[in-house]
Amino acid sequence: MKVGSSYVCIDTRLNRAVCAQGIRNVPYCIYVRLSRNCNEDEDPPNKLYILVTYVPVTTFKNLQLMWMRTNH
């Protein structure tokens, strides 16, 4: 899948969720959200960046892919 940006930011909550059970007991599955945002820095090298955030779920059954479009 092509998302249109090579700059990816990982949220700290995702890092905490991966390391919550220890380094030897990492989760097998984890649910994440990818959102494409505009870089608001002055003269950025990339206009867009991808933010990867953790989404807590109780079960992985019947989860579906959802596309959301927002105009900012």
C-alpha cells in the first residue's frame, strides 16, 4: 500500500503498548491507526508525514478496515 510519504512518526503510546508485557513477551497482534498529516514546520523537507498510533481493542474478531477522509 502506498501512502504518499516517506516520513513516519511513531506515537509513544505504541512503544509503551509493545513494551508493556516485557521484552520477552511482546504482543503477537496490535491494532494501529495510520493517519497522514501535514507538516507545519517552516520549510519542511516532506509536506506530509504518517503518524502511527496505538488503538486499544479487547478482541481482534470482526475488526474491519475503515477509510476516513478529513479536510484540514
